[in-house]
Amino acid sequence: MKLQADLVVFNGNIITMDPENPTATALAVKNYKLIAVGSDTQVFDLVTNARKAMDLGGKTVVPGFVDAHTHITNAGMRTSQVNLESKLSIAEVKQALSDALSRCSPGQWVRGFGWDESFWPEKRYLTAADLDEVAKEFPIAVDRVDGHLTSVNSLALKKLGISLDQEGVLKDKRGKPTGVLRDVENLWKKVAPSPEEIRQGVLAASRIASECGITTLVDNERPGIFRYVRACEQEELLGVRMVVNQHAEVIKNMIELGITSGMGGSMVKIGGMKSFMDGSIGARTAALSQPYSDDKRNKGRMLTSQKEMTALLKKAIKNEIQTVTHAIGDDAIETLISAFESLSEDEKAKVRNQRHRIEHAEMISESQIRRAVALGLILSMQPNFVGVWQQKGGLYEQRLGPERVSKMNMFRVALDNGARLCFGSDGMPYGPLYGIWSAIAHPNPKVRITVEEALRCYTMESAYSAFMETKIGSLTEGKRADFVILSNNIMTVHPRRIRDINIEMTVLGGRVEFGLAGG
């Protein structure tokens, strides 16, 4: 039977990630879905005509990337803030903030993000004293790259209105706050963004995703974001599929309303319940079994006890809510897995189908991997971290020493032990190609994985982690027509060059969101 199509692409190198039909040269799209995937001859024999045809000229096509862990709405809102990612000293940070003051109204908050002291000669966090030298009449707050530490000046500390005696408010030897705030609860409760700022953040996030070839993402944001994502979807302004995780503090509301993970439509869905076992390695708040190498009295900080986590898990499982739990340090991972193991047999029997996830799992051991696999837990890991911080002499080595660092981010070990392994970026940086390069160029050769495995983790496995594997993740007839055109063949280009491959076009449901015709 001859078919009519909205779009046909042909003469390409199409990597489908479909084991039944792994490669193709052409595909056809009708009503947002793939109606044919195969050779040029096969597709043209099926399609009688198409509204639009695209000759790929031999270019490589892969399924749209699925980023399993982002904070992309927050990244969108940060487009109006001061980007400090490229600053290589405290002096450069101060200069960038000083330059921004000319664009600010009197008393307006000056926000910055992305600084990383591990690349600075000073190798220390920014303090209130540093930021007071920039300005005392403007409140200044700058987030470290990991989002687990914020430095503020004296005026900002006053305006935030937080208790200065709570854990995470660092103080000097005299007991005076230094302006360094590590994983402080409700830090921004009194200084929330406006509805318009959030809306613009969602729209900017959509553009960021498309430019990176991301067609579906899982967003971890503050409560209340979902309504703005839905509003943008209804206005047909959303250019990426979004699964929005909910913060643990709203689980009671989810239960009362009967909301379960996976509710929603093809563009926007409810995700899981996000909670935290610990903080980050960069902020020295990841919970470790042994002290930090550069802070011998510190083992990090457990943000949720095993008892508290077990109670959360029981509520979530009973009410069919997936849990997505941040756990980076080995002690935090041990506590989380132990909480799952303490569940009743009936509760544990539901874990695999509900697809509960450990987020990050950077310091997970092989024995812990095996226990997680036995429980049916998904490992949601971020290979992008490896490229940024796990290289020789990098931040992780500074914090943990070379022996512990060599056993971090055990991708090969996870796959060899049968783990469901999905990949996300956490925005460090956004860009699945950077993450794929990081996974295959891991500094420990024994835990490297292949390009095909890494690509699968950033497509089909991430789709599975979000209950979407029957709709996205591979280029298979009947699935959504989400795909990306690359500047080079990811399977044959030199591994060092994978991170430099360009996204030439991003297509969502057959519609070009980024590239020659879309952005």
C-alpha cells in the first residue's frame, strides 16, 4: 500500500538504535510519527509522495538524544545572569560582576553562576569579603557550577533571611558567616523568580535543548514549574519533550490528587519524586565513608537518613510514584540501597516496574551495583562529569585522591553486571556528544564503554528510565519522529573528535526545531 508522507529524508547514514533494524538510509514521517525506516528504495517504494524531501548527502542521523537528568528551566532563567564558567581567577569573577552592575537598577539582585574554584590559582571558594569588594549596595549571589554551593555578599546574606545557625552556613574562626552557603535548605524561599522569569526560562531551556540535539529531557526543578511548562506547551511554544520531576516536599499533594509518574501527553509528563541523600564533591557535601583528601575532618553531609528515606520510599511505592534520588558519595549510596533493601517483599516486588532511580551514583562500588541490579534500580549517571572533573589533576583528584577517583563512574562495570544505565548531563555541560566522548574516554580504561553503548544510554535507556521507550529512543516505525543530523559519523570519527561533532539539525515529531530551517 502506498503512503503519503509529510517528510522524507534519504541518502543518509541512519543509526536507528533499533536492534531489529539497526541501520537505514531513509525514513518517512506522517503526523509526527515514523511511517517507514529502511533503504532509499524501500522507503520510496512505500511512499507515493511527500510534502517535503531532504537529501542528507550521506550525513549521519541518530535518534533525538534523551537527557535523563537536567535543571534546564533553571539554566534558561540563568541566561539573564552573569556567566562565570570561563573565569579563571577570583579577580576575573569580580571584574565580570562589576561589569554587570552598569546594567542593574539600584538595589537589584546581581546573580551569577558556573564558577569553579578548582580551575583557579586560589583553589578556594568565593566569600562575602570578595563580593563586598564588588559592591555593598547591591545584593550579590553567585552559584558554584554544581549548584550545591552559593556565595553571597553581606547585603544578600541579610536579604535572604535565612537562619545563620543552620548547617551549611560556613563561619570563620570567630563565628562570623563567611558568605559561603553549602546545601542550605530553602535558600531562595524569600527571593523567588517572577512568573514571567520562569516562563522565559522555560522558553530559553527549549532552545538550549534543541541546539544540543536533545529532543526529550527530564527536568529537576523547584515546585510550581510544571504549570509554566504546560502553559508553554498549550501555546505551542515548546520545542522539546519534557518530563518534570517533582520535589519530595510535594509528595503529599501528589498522593492526595492521585497523581502518578508518567501522567501527561506526548510533550509534557509528570516524572518522579526528587530527593537528596547528599550534596556534591565540589562543595565537599557528598557523603563519604572516608574523609576528603583535602579536608581530613570532613566526610560530607547526609541530607536524608535511612529511616527518612525508607518512609519516603514506602509512600512513593504505595502510590505508584517513581523516586529519583540524588546520591553521589559511597556512604550516601550505601544508605539509599539499604533503605530499598529494608522494604517488605511486597514493596520490593514493585520497585522494578516503577523504575526507581539512583541519580549520579558516582562513587558506587561493584558490590553496590550488584545489589542495585538485584533490586531493579536504574542507575542514572552523568558521563559529562568525567570530562570536566575526573581527568588527571582535576577537581575529583584534589578532593578524593587518585585511588578513589579511578573507581568512580563505573560505566563498564554497571553494564557488565546487567544494570539499566541511563545518561544525563546535569547541565555540566549540556551536550550529549560531550557526555558520549567522556564515557568512551574515561581515564580508567577498564571502565570505558563503546560509542554504541554510550549512544544507547543517551537514547533508549534514558527513554526507558522515563517510561517512554515505546514512543521515543530509537528510529522505529510507529515511534515519534525525533532525530538529529550530525556533522560527522559518530561511529567512525576519531574518539577524541566526538565532542567536537556539530548538531546540524534537530527534528522533533518531524518538525525542524534547530538547524537550517528551524533555528
